[in-house]
Amino acid sequence: MKFLKITAILLVCFSSGCASVILKDLKINDDNLKKKAATALFTTEDQITLSDINSSPSTRNPNLNSIRFVATLNQTKHLCFVQTSGNIIITDAICSGSELLNPKRKVK
């Protein structure tokens, strides 16, 4: 019985620690916006510069907001968008001019 209590306590401690690490990577800040834009633009975070960051509430759902920002990569500006809820980014970035949107893109 003592073993089960210790196991349950350890399970709670480890799972709450994992949750805090995951949520840290989803909080709204410049670093996480760079990560999202870098993924959408198929590059690394250090190649991205952010500007014109604007947040606006959703007209359909008051619990959701959107953040629009400009991600500059190699002197090319891309308008990006992420959806948020509270202080958490809940979607991947969608960026204009991404190779993902290019129908002639070669898939590796």
C-alpha cells in the first residue's frame, strides 16, 4: 500500500512538471512567435525578425484572440497569424509567402 502512495505522488509530481514545460513553450512571447514563424517558413528562429505585432479579439468567440505579426526572413516580409486563448498560443503560425503555400514546391 505504501508503494502505491509513493507511486501516485511521483506520478503527480512528474506529470505536473511536464505540463509546466509544455505550457512554457506555448506562452505568448517573442521567442515562441519566432518558433512558430520559423516552422511555417521552413527556417530556424535565429533567421527571423519580428515586427508589427498586433493582438485582436475574435468576433465569434470571446475566449479566442488572434495575433498578427510580420516575420522578416532574408529581407522578405511575411504576414503571419496565430490563434491564442488567454496567454497561450493554440495554433501553428500561418504565414504569407511560405513555401508550404507554393503549389510548385518540391516535397522531399
